[in-house]
Amino acid sequence: MAALVKTVVVTGATGAQGGGVVDALLSAGSKSIRGITRSSSSKKAKDLAAKGVEVVEADLGNQASLSKAFAGADALFLVTDFFGAGASFEGELQQGKTAVDAAKEAGVGFVIFSALEGIPADVKEKLPALPDGRTVAHFESKNAVAEYLAQSGLSYALLRPCNFYENMINFTFYQPQADGSYAFSDNMGTAPHAWHSVSTIGLTAAAILEDPKKYKGKSVPALGEHISLTDMAKIVSDVTGKTVKYQPVSDEIFASLPIPGAQNLANMNSYYKQWSYYDNLRPLSQRLVAGPTFKEWAEANAAALKAKLE
């Protein structure tokens, strides 16, 4: 079956996960890549085209555009966009249903979906409910898409990502302290949890596509390592020459911050902190590729980390 995978369609090709998959497939050099984007005229899309990627405009909200974009493809990497769907459970679920229906209509042979697990009942009982009744909405919506895919009749595998190292550049606020050091905070706590770089998602997807039949119907974790935010702060300190510390805060304090989806993110971090489900679903023993450790990633991205502290 692996020899039949010649053309791979990648949704979100100009984003983090899709971009990681495109990079991995380009490096492997054995498959034609069709990158899906909402705007083929964007700089990122033009950069992909310059690398030999066939760039096609389509939208996760438009099945006709997706069916056309998926036509003739042997495999599809599908990533849905919770925040692009208005940070809505129903919105992301509809994205996934539309893409799955389009893949089925186009006759795609194999689908890799970037999925997250549902939230167990004991977690839901303890954590605060969101306004829509969910607990960690983007986990639950991606799990619902995975369930829809499983019932579609398509051959598929679920790729299970975890926290991105890149969050330390893109979403972490380093606050200057009176003594010249920097601090960042959330409510995840000081225990080690599962992390990886976006490149590890790409490498894992590429490994699945080398033998889709082997992974049909299975969940495969993408994982760099289990590491604590305390240790990550020490590594950021080492590579930047600045003293950086992690200062955990309570669930209540984090949920009250003036950031989009604060309660949803607070519940997610508390899910990591208080229960073992998340890390148990992402064991080192089940990963297909050994992506970079946080130290390796931080050393390679030292300039961007330093820029965050200036």
C-alpha cells in the first residue's frame, strides 16, 4: 500500500502543523505534495510554490472547494482550526465533517488526522464548565472529528500531537523582573509533560505514510520528550544568557487573565496537571520518530528566544 502513496494533500500547508508536514515530505523527496491554503497569493503560499509544492486554494468551510482540491490524491493530512472556526466546538466539528465528506467524495485512499483525545468523565466532573457546557473545547471538538472519521469508511490513522516547543516563542509572555531576570507563568505546574516541535508532527506523518496499512485505524503520538516548564526555563536561560524562571499560578488566576479562551486554556493545563491521561497517551515507547529535545530545539532557535527577552 505504501508504494501507492504518491500524491499527498496537506491542509493548513502555510500553518504550523501543515507546514511541518510539508517540510518533512519535501525532505523525503518521494511524494508529490499539494498544499491547501485559503490564499495562494500569500507570501507563505508563494514560498511553498517555489519549493515545488502544488498550491491550491480551498476552504475547510466549503466542501466543493475541498473535493476539487483533494481529487486524485492518494493521502490527506488533515488539521482543523479551532480558533479559525471562532473558537467553537461546533465550528471545528463542522470543519472536520466537511473535510472528511470531501475526502470520501474525492476517493482519497488514506487520511491522517491531527486529533486530540476526549475529556474523561472524572475530569469533566471536577473542572469548571465552559459557557457551552464543554470542559476543554478544542480537545473535545477534535475528538468528535476523529469519531466522525472513524465512522466514514475511509482508511485513516490518528496522529496525536502535544504541546509545541514553539509556544515558548509564539505565546509565552516573559515579564521583566526587578532583579533583571524574566518570568513566565501559567497553571500547568512543575511536573514534566509531553512536548514536541512542529517538525516532529511532520516527521511522524511522513513515517505513517511510508506504510499506511500498518497504522490503519491506530493512534500514533508525536513526541519530543516529557519535560517540565521549570527545566524548560533553565534551558531558555542557558541559550539566551538571561535568567528565566517559571512561576506557576493557580487555575483561578490563569482563568481570569484577559486573553481569549482563558478558562478553556486553564482547564487544559489543569487536565495535564491533575490527571495522567494526557501523558499516558503520549509514551516515548510508541513514538515513530525521535524528534528534537527541547534543548536541541532551543539551541537551534536561540536568536528567536533572545528576541523575546529584548
